[in-house]
Amino acid sequence: MDSPEKLFSGPSTPLSSRVSSMTRVSSGSGLLNVTPTFRNKQPAVTRSWMMTPRQAVKILAAAFCTLGVLWIFSGISPQIRHLDKALISSYWNASFLPNAALQPPEPSDLRIPDTTDTFSSYKYRNTCNISSLDLHAPFSPLCDNRQSMLEAMSSGGRIGFDAPYIPRGCDMRWFSTEEVCEILSRFEKVIIIGDSMMRHVIGSINVLIRKDLGYGAVTDWNFSPQERQDCFCNYQFNVKACSIQGIFKSQDVIRHDPGSLACTEGTFDLMIEQMIRFPIPPEETDRLKDLMGPKKPQKPFAFIFGHGLWNDLDLQATLDWLDLVLDIIGSHHSYLTKKGAFWPRLFITPNAAGVHKPDQWLVTQGNKALQLFEESVKVEAGRRGVEHVGTWNMSIQSNKFDGVHVDLKGNLIKAMMVMNWLNMLDVKQH
């Protein structure tokens, strides 16, 4: 067998001498470029450590791309850490709009109800001409805890009169009726205590669980033809003509018109006890105790309070009222007063005044007094372990047909605020 040298270049000259004899040296550029060339005319083999301009551009571009990706991740990672785990997978929003004040909602199944008209299947949807999209403008991100949710709902507003409501900083959910039913089913009872504004809150929740924009808040099963005309759509909350026709207990609906409920019978219990005077009359105290029952329930209670206008926004009178209500509840169910007990409580302060507010109330119950009352109640309620949501910002640019009470649309937003608070409660603590 021939040696490697013979196979490569022939029999006569050693490989080393042929390489050295055919070496070309170029020093015109100050660089040594050695190119060995072989006599057998094999393809030339060139080794050069020079970098071409195109290669340099590619390397620099790759470096900048890497730095850009790292910068993006460093910016969003704090937000991702605070997102609910269920939302992390939907954090990346394909519809991200650079420099926009509000970003589109996260593209997840969770937010489908927020971006569709959840009233589309409700009774009298077209006659009342109300879409859920007229009431709330969804955006991202969602609030990731209860405190940020309450702050966002309290400080949100509208861009124009009666425009869709927008929480500030982070968004709330707009739940479907099925979701509302599921949230209510987590509690033994949801007990609302307060004045006419709170009566409208429970009325709006009844609209949601009955899927009825026309008569969902009122006892339409016993209406006369005149009442069906007077208490329809927005006028369900007319305090002069329709106040006594409001639904005060979900059990009344189950008893008189169970087919109108979208929630499964027996899975929820919603009620209001109207208590506005101080001192609280004994008969009202007894009714509240009867609502709670004698024993600790298997599921927790949730309490929602509202007060203020009846006492002319007298802060001390409202605090005396609240302290007495809390004492009645705590003395009846002493387990609630123990350290670490799960006792969810929310105080809703009155909405803004409208142009039809009677002149004699503009000083004591006008918008300045309402704002001061809202801020003071937030502080004082917090000292008592009661959470707070304000409605002044939400309602200042909303319709108030009597200058005091918001209409059906405004009350539906209040109801959804309550549902968002209930949804954020950790019922496992009970």
C-alpha cells in the first residue's frame, strides 16, 4: 500500500518540501495570510481569522436582540409575580397597544363575559336597551387581590356622562349570571343591612339572578297593570312609586316565582334587613337575629352595610349605627368575634348627588359632603375590620332621576362591585 504522502502528491517530493516551496506571503495589509497550495490541484484550503463586515453586523444584531428580550422580562416579571396563577398563562396579550392608556383584556376564557353582552339572553333586553358593555369597559390587567380591587373600584370613573365605568389601575370582572350564582352559593347567607340605596343593590343582584332587566328587581308576580307600567326597566328603582315592590329576600322569589330564577334553588340565600334609625328599634334587632339563625352555619355569612343619607351624613351617627349592628351580630354569634375568625364585612358609602337633588340638601348632602363622608367612613370602617368600597367616583357622571338614587344601570354596577368583593373572599378560612 502506498504511503499517505504518495497518495496525496505523487512519489518524488516529500510533503513538507512541497508545502514550503509553494507558500505565498502577502504583507500589503500588515497581515500574514498563509495559503498552502498543492501540486495535485486539490481544492485550496484557506484559514483566515479575519471577520467580514457582514459577520460583525450579525453578531451585533444578535447581541442587541438578546439584551432586548432580557429587558422585557425584567420589566414584566414583578407584574407576573403578583398575578393570580390562573391568569399567568393568559398574561401575554396579542393585542398589546404601545403607549395606550388602557390595554385590551387578557385573551382568556375567564374574560369572555367581560367582553360580551351578558344581558343578551335577559328578558326585555331590547326594550330596556341596556347592554352590559354599556356599563363597564373591560381592560387589562385584572386586580390580583381584594384590597387593590376595592381601591380600583372606589377610584374609577367614566370618560363622559353615562359612559361605561372603568376602575382605576386594574380591572374588575363583569360576571355572567352563572358565575353570579356560583359566587352566591359559597355563602350560607349574604345579608345586606341598610337604607334605600342598599335596597337597590339587592334589587340589582335579583336582576342578575333572574335574567330580567324589565322586572327582575321587583315583585312582578303580584303587579297590577298600572304597576307593570310604572315599575318597568329603569323605573324599578323609583323610590316613590316602586319602593314597597322591591324583592327583599330570595326566598320570596322561590315561594312565588321559582321559574324566574337562573340559580339552582337551595344553593344560595340573599336578603336585606332595612335598618336606618339609631337607636335601632328592638323589632329590627330581633329580625336580624332571626335571619342569622341560632348556630354557626356550615358556610360563612357575608355582611354588606350601607348608611348615611338618613342621618344627613352625620359621621358619628353612622358610626354609632355601625357599632351597634356589629355588636348585635357579634353577640348573637360569638364565634365571629374570636381572633382570626372569618367575618367578611363590606361598607358601601352613598353615591354622588345629581342635578335634581333638592336645593335644601345641597350643603349637608351635596357632593362635597358626600366625598368627605366617603373618605371618613373608609378610615373608620377599616379600624373596625370592615372593608369599604366608595361609589362617588363611579356615579358622579351617571344618571340619577331624583338627584339621589342612580338608575338601573348605576345600580347594576354597584351589584357587580359587590360580586367582585364576594368573589375575592377566601371562604376556606371559615
